[in-house]
Amino acid sequence: MEILNLARQAILMPAGIQDGDIEKIMGRLLSSPVDAADIYFQSSHYESWVMEAGIIKEGSHSIEQGAGVRAVCGEKTGFAYSDRIELQVLLEAANNVKAIVRQGQDADPLHCKVSTKSADWTKYYPFLNPLKSLEDQQKIDLLRRVDSETRKLDSRIEEVIVSLIGVHEHILVARQDGSLVADVRPLVRMNVTVIVEQKGQREQGSMGGGGRSDYSYFIDKDTALGYGREAVRQALVNLEAVDAPAGNMTVVLGSGWPGILLHEAIGHGLEGDFNRKGTSAFSGRVGERVASDLCTVVDDGTLPGRRGSLSIDDEGTPTELTVLIEKGILKGYMQDNLNARLMGVNPTGNGRRESYAHLPMPRMTNTYMLPGQHDPEEIIKSVKKGLYAKNFGGGQVDITSGKFVFSASEAYLIENGKITRAVKGATLIGNGPDVLTKVSMVGTDLALDSGVGTCGKEGQSVPVGVGQPTLKIDGLTVGGTSV
Amino acid sequence: MQNQEHINQLKNTVQGILDEAVKQGSSAAEAGLSQENGLSVSVRLGDVETIEHHCDQGLGVTVYFGKRKGSASTTDLSVASIKETVSAACSIARYTSEDEFSGLPEPELLATEFPDLDLNHPWDVGVDGAIALAIECEDAARSYHEEISNSEGASVDTHQGIRVMGNSLGFLQGYASTRHSLSCSVLAQRGDSMQRDYWYTVVRDALKLDPAVEVGNKAAERALRRLQGRSLSTRQCPVLYCAETASGLLSSFIGAISGGNLYRKSSFLLDALDTQVFPEFVRIHEQPYLKGALGSGAYDGEGVATKTRDIVSDGILRSYVLSSYSARKLGLHSTGNAGGVHNLTIDPGKLDFQGMLKELNTGLLITELMGQGVNILTGDYSRGAAGFWVENGEIQYPVEEITIAGNLKDMLKNIVTVGNDVDYRGNIRTGSILVDRMSIAGE
């Protein structure tokens, strides 16, 4: 109840929208025989601060608010949105949207009665306002401290860029049964990029993190200074890197962010929309072996305070821990309401949208592999010749062919069971449906990423998390230049 | 004219924002306002899938208190919200530092001539018309061949927008523009091999859209030709970037000569001005005043006049790509590129695509690239790729699950020739590009 009132105060009250207005808009939507309808209200406040060249160079503040109106009939969706949260505008949107239902006449006008008795769901983050969690001067002081402490770490540092981002978002979903569901979503992110120079050679390193919290996240336990230290370490490693090898070889992936492997190779291919349409390389394969029996992969929106976590998804469904692969066997897909209904399964709380101006679709939350039995050092020792990839940039997948890439930003050669030379960044490429069948060792050291992931799908970006223990893959193509 | 009235209205709003900024104590200000309406219709397997009505608006304002700067934006254009947004920007400027390089552009660089660039062609296609066109396109793709097994659908998008920008130096301009597209994506299957590909057409004037059947056929043909691709053994060989992928090479080059990367000294082309970056035959230029083109504009994101100019001639880098801020940091003048380049064009050579294949002779034709894999600081380049193995100028078989790698500095120098098979669908206009030698990693 408390959360619903917060969302009402933030979105509906300033716009003068009453429950009766929502009933009118929903009534308009339901005057055609639709299967589902919803109105998504959103108000987001965003700020960013950037320190560069030793000065506070930029600051910005933005407000994004509006409402999206949707009606679904079978596989058809009608959608309209507006930045203006006004009754007349939303009624007109509802008229446009319900035109998706063409056959038959208007149904008897259904009465929608707004009900505010809230279903039970668990909060996975507090209702904080990150933007107000520090005074502006304190935010500046934090940036300055990270900048100056980082610059002290090494004489080869040429430039330090520190950025701080905070989002305070309220959402409220009105569903066709009259229920109103709301969420307050804080999100913070900090990043430190360092450029170093040695004998004319320049390299960079970057580290960041955050989560669904406020700015105290960066101050507690000195997290922010840790980003600086890590960025410097990576940049210095890159100064020593030699050309990366090219070809198919044994690859050991580090724990944490390298879990982007799972996001690209497995995750997207297991989103409900692609599988309902039969366009994924994993379509129709539930119950089949898609990984070695060492692999259990889950998508979990319920991890407290994580960047990819949500208490409820953008359709108002509570998130959950969804087992995707259990001991190598494909168990199920990630679903939103539309695709779950069409496939005859339950929604999994994966219906997400970038904003009110976008349609929801099945998206990942935090995707990770459960830990295994092997000591990470033992995994390295088992490799005669191969690559140890410790950190990554982004990735991409073609869900139909199953081919995926992810780019190592910090990697080393493994020679005779030992990590030897650092090598330059390189893209790794593989085939999603069989890469996990080549996993021969899984470490005990499950770690989640530091809170930096943003996933893009059909032009929509949402924050996500990934994680994994150290993994050994017997054969992956490494795209270096050293042939 | 209705548009002109609308533009004038928005100009008044922008002037009001600038006045408000001055009222709140700022010494200079810049504001931009945009409104856009659109319709997107997608069909799949012969029936409507989604109908989306778009309606977007946004305001951005930057204020200066001397050399200190603050920015704010909002989607709410009510009087109260505008006032709050200006005040948010002013409040931020209290905390940012003095930056001697910040500020509005030099007044003499601001655009003063505003020719009609033929960018606005509203298309009253209607929901039914859009559905019919999308279905025609998808039908063509699905009936192209029996191995076309599934579809991600076809869609029609049409957008009309108005953008107005002004600053406290007295610059206040606006224009209306449109953008329409038709796209199609289908799957082909043969045995266990399943592949998907797409094609699209995008224009300012809907009369110039490629025919729906042609777009559908092309999507189908592209999906089919990828079936039963295989990897290659690890090797070095020449690489032909098809026109669609070649634009990525040029965009990496532009990234490396962009002010932001230069003043941060994070470009592999640092201090490369007036040096040989490409082979002698290469000319790369900007054409901001092309009528009806996707990248045309008489002024940049700060109101600075854009210029028809050479960036590279005789293979030598003649100019950087700069905004006012990055120019001042480098001790230069803005090149009218706040927000990017305008119809960047590499002069095409004499060979068509078939001729380029002959020129490649034996090597790899790249038709798709995956992942980021480009380090602008070092020039290190490593990306996932798919395409075709070519021998004696003839395509042999599709290739997938490989990477191509090299260093951009060498790759740009090792361009052998540029085709005349130019892709006009974007802001970068290039034909296919043949690069002498790259590392291929595969099975």
C-alpha cells in the first residue's frame, strides 16, 4: 500500500489523474474484445556528474515521464504512448490502441473497477531516492576524492575520468482486472576510466559498478576507490600485453562479469518471444541436453539490491528465480504475459520495457551459473595451452544461428598450467547451443558482476546482471592477430 | 504553411526558455526542443502483429555562468516544468568547475543561410496502408523459396518531427523532417541449419522507398545464401567488406579523428593531421547540403554552419571532426560537427560488386560483423564475422563463427580499392571496401 501511495503521489497526483480516470481509460480499452490491456505510468528522474581533467566538467538532470497504453488480442498488440499524462490524451490513445481488434463489434462495455488491495510480493530494494541521498556538494566531493586518490596510484596515469549516475523511478501499472501495482526503483552507477602512458604507448582501463541502492553504496566499504584501483591495474596490464592468439583453443573464463557468456550464448535464445515464434536456435528443445551436466543456469530477479533485480516486472508480475538449464538439461524459457499466455505456461516475471514509450517483452534480469566443485587454481593448472579471459567488454548474439561473440578486455596466455603473458583484447566467438556442452570444469567461486550491465534488444535498453564461477571450455574460437 | 506556424510556435517556446535562463542569472544559454509523431506497423506470417502510435517530445537546455556549465532536460513541456528544468540546469552550474574551454560557439561560425534541404515529406499512409505494404513485403519474402521456413515479420515505420534550437547569441532556427522505412526479416532452413537475415529501405520521401517486393525478395535471398555456413581454418587473407559493413570501418575512422577522443589523447590517429592515413587514391568528404539525404543539415547541434569539405584527400588527413568545445581544447575552430558528420562520403572507384569480387580473387567477403571489438585508442580491431569464402572471384560457400582481426591503422592504409556499389541508406556513404590482409580465426 505504501508503495502504491508513493507512486500515486509521484505520477498521478501531479497530473490530476484519479482512480475514476483510470477506470474510464481501461473501460475504453475493454470496449473491444481484447485478451489483455494495461496502462503503464512512469516518472523517472535522472542525474549524472562527470569529472575529467581534474575538474567537474559536466552535470545534467533529466525528467522522463509519460504513460503507455496497450491492448492485446491473440498475437496482436496495439500500443500508444504520450509524454502528457492527461485524461483526454490517454482516452484518445486508448481509442487508437483498441482498433487492433477489428473483427466483430464492440463488446458490451466492460466495467473496470480499480482495486487497490495489493497482492503479496517481496521488495528486493528499499524505496530510496538516490538523487537526494547526498547533497550536491557531497557528490562533487566524492568525485574529487576518487579522482585525486586514483591519480596518486601510479606515475604513468595521464587522465582519470569519473562519472556518477543516479536514477529515481516510479512506475505504476493498471491492469485490466482493475488492479494497480507500483514500484519505486532506485539505481546508481559509478565508473572510473584511466588512461596511462609509458614510453609513448597509451592504454586504458575502466571499472565501475552500482545497483538498486543510493550513493552510500559507493562510500560504504570504499567501493568507489576500489573502482579506481581496478581501472589503474587493468590499464597497466594492457601496457604489457602482446598480440592475442588466433584460433580454436581451450579457454578459461574468470568469475563474475565473464558471465556475459551466459547472457549472450544462452540467455537471449531462451527468451519466450523467440521461442514462441520458433526463431531461436533453442526453439522446441525443452528437455534436451544443451550443456554438460556441470552446468545449472538461472535467471533471478530476486537478488537484493542488484542492478538487474526487480521486485515486480513492468507488467506487475513478481520476479522469481527461473531455472533455465539444470545439470545440462534445458528446463524452460523466460516469459512475459503475452508469450506465456500464447505458449500456455506461467509468466516468469521477465516482462520488461525500457520506458512507457516502449512495449514490454521477455528480458533477462540477473543471469548466472551456479557454482561447481573445482578450485579455480586447479582449473588453470589443468590447461596445457590456452587462454585465461578475466574481464570482458560487451557481446552480441544471432539468436537464430546461435552464433555469439563477447570481447575480452583482459586476458592471459596459459602455458603448462600457468598464467604467463598478458595479451591484447580479442573477440571470442562460439555457437550458443553447443558452447556449454564443452564446459569441462566449473569453479566453486561464483561471483556476480559489479553492476555495470546494460542489455539491448530491438532498440530497448534495460539494466541487467550476470555472473558465473570460473569455467573451463574445451574449445572456443579466439580472435587475435597472432596466427 | 502549417509546419511553419508550428515551427514558429516552438521557436517562441525556445526563446522563452532562453529568456528564463537569463532571468535566472545565466550569462549564456542554449536550448533545443523536438516533437515527433510516428506510426509503426509490423506484420508477421501474413497478419498484423503490432500497431504503435508514437508521440515524443523533449526539451534540453544548457546554461553557462561564465565558464561553468549545467544541463537539464525534460519530456514535460508545461510552463512549470520548463521553469524547473532551467532552474535544475542553473543549480548544476553552481557545482561544475570553471572550464576555460566551455561556452557557446564563436558567433561568426553560426549558420546564417538556411536553404531548403528537402527533408520533409509527410506520408499519409494510414494504418491500413502500412499493413498492406508490410504484408506485400513479407509475402514476397515468404514465397521466394520453399526453404524460407519462418518469419520475424515485416514493418513499416513513418516519423515526422520538428526540431528547433536557439542560443543567447540570437541564433534561433527550426526545421521539419520526415523519415520512412520498410524492413523485412525472414528465416531459412535446410536440415539442421537455420539462418535469419533482413533487408530494409529508408528514405525522407516515401515515393523513393524501394518496392516492397524487392525488399522482401532481398531479405529472403540473404537468409537463403547463409544456409549451411562453415567456419574457416585460422589464416591470413584479404578481406572484402560489403558496402553495409564498410560503413563501420569509416565510422571507426571518424571516431578516431573526433575531438573528444583527440583531446583525451585516446585515438590511434593522434597527431595524424596532414599525414598519410589512407592510400593516395582515397578521398573522404562531407556533403551536408545534399537535398533529401538522411544526413543533411545546414547547422550542427550547436548552430554552427556545416561545410561541404574534404576530410581526407590524396589519402592525407586534412581535418578533424570537432565541436566548439573540443576545437578550443585543441586550439582549433569548430568544424560544424557537434552531433556528428553529415553525409560522409568516400569517393567510389570504378568497380561494381562483381568487379570487387574479381579484385578480391581469393579471400573472405564479409557481410556481417558482430560485437564491439574496436579499440579506438590503440586501433586494435577484433570482431565476429560472417560472410562467404571467395576463390578466383567466385563465391564458394557461406562462412560463419569466425573472427577478423588487425589494427585499424594498418587496415586503413591497406585499403586496395573502393567499389561503386554505394549504400545510400545511412549517414555514411560507401561502396564495398577491399582490405589487403587480415587475420582470420576459426576452427
